[in-house]
Amino acid sequence: MALLIAAINMKNSKTCKNYKIEFSGKGRPIFIDQKQVIAMLAGEGSFQITGKKMVSFDLRRMEELLKKNVWIRDAQLFFDNNQVLRINITEREPVARVFTTEGTSFYIDSSCAQLPLPVKSSLRLPVFTGFPAEKIRLHGPDSALADQMRKLSQYISKDPFWSADIQQINITPEKTFEMVPTVGNHLILFGDGNDYEKKFRRLFIFYKNMLSKTGFDKYSRLDVEYTGQVIGTRKGSNISKSDSLQVVRNILQLIKQASQLQVDTVRQNIKPLEHNTVTEQTLTNYDMVGEDEDSVPKIKKKK
């Protein structure tokens, strides 16, 4: 009993020797820094850390105080064996920028939490337009839509080809997605966010086997909504030959750059494509491209 009391008294008499703030996540913190963390813990007054008795720290309350900040996803505080207060901060990471039908804008993070637009920072993220509500609700159809946006955005951001090619994603009144590419003058009808990996795979095969060889002036729309096929809506040839060739060179360059990066998910998932003998003259007679699971897309003639 005497030894126990002595140990408790010794522990209660120990003081904090220092503190260390660490941020977890990708790269350096963007929206919060060490000075802001200390300011949040201090509140309106001064905040003493070094020299203060360890037993007087309410670590749980300090964690909850930090978590009230919109940019802090998690906070863990503890003392290590050297009597140093460790403050571990997990910062929220925006994955997409969203514009609503009312004209407001915000970020969402990997947990679909809604984040304000910071004044000083600007991120290059996938952009969604036409979100039907001012706030993301935790339940209901808008919540499901936000989750699909999160998955699409994370997939696009991780893939160098699609992050370079997808300029904007429009949300339709039916809560499906229409994508605006940076290369070419066509619209991608994507449907909902289900089976998005297969849809991107079919579209990439179509780009590589068809459009990169014939140009983008054949189609005004590419529809990947239906399982196992890409449906192209033809348009009149209003684009000059030189413009069409430049677009072909642009898409070939994107494909080449993507294939050189080990993180290219699309390249890793698809098998080598066979040589395609469809010429620009014969492609004008076809509108639908179907895809077997492990083969080159099959072309079906429009009746």
C-alpha cells in the first residue's frame, strides 16, 4: 500500500516537459497548422503546456475541443514515456468541389462531410455541378448521390488519364452523371455511379481503339450507362480535318502519359488490346460498341 501510494504521488507530481504536434494524411497540412492548434486549445486566454502537472490535463476534453474544427477529422492526445504531450491531428482531405443548383459551392471529403471553401487555398479537384441541395444530408437520396460523387472523384483523382481528361461532371435532374472531357467536343453520358470502374474501362477501350484513330468529330455523345457497351450518337462533320487530327494527337498523348505511370489503374486492369483494323471510312456506319468481359469491344452495325 505504501509503494502504491508513493507511485501515485510520483505520477501526480510529474510535469509536462514539452509537446509535439503531428499531422497525419497525404503531404503537409493544408488548412490548419500548429499555431492554430495551440490557439484552439488556448481559447481566449493563455495556454500553458510546459511545466504544468500532467495530472491536470483533461485530454478527453482537449480532443473534443479540437474535433469541433471543421478541418480536423480526428485528434488523439497522450503523454509518452518522456513526459511529452503528443498531439496527433488527422486533417480532412477534400476529394471534390461541388456547385449546387442555387449557385453555392463547397468541398466534400472522403467521408462525404461538407467543407467550406477556404479563403487562401485552391485545390485542383474533380468538379461536380447541379447538386440539388444546399447541404449534404446523412440520410436519403442526396446522401446516396454524395457517396457516388465521392467514389467517382476518388477514382478519377487516382488515375492520371481520367484526372487529365475529365473537366467537369454535371448532375442531371434524374441524379445521373454527364461528364465533360477536356479533349474532344462530345458529352459522356455516364448514368449513375454504379459499376463506375467497368464504365471507365469500356470508355478507355473505346478511346484507345476507336476515337484515337478516327477523331472525335463523329460523335456528339458517348453513352456508357448500359452494361457491356458504348453507344455513340453521331453528328455532322463541322470540325476541320486539322482540328480533328490535333484532337487525335491529344488523346494519344494522354494515353501515352497514362501508360508510363505505374499508378495508372486503368492500364493495370485491362488486358493488351488487339490491333484494330476499323478505318475512318467504315466507322461511320457503326454506332454501338459492345464489350465482352475479357476481349476487345465488338462492333454492331446499326440497322
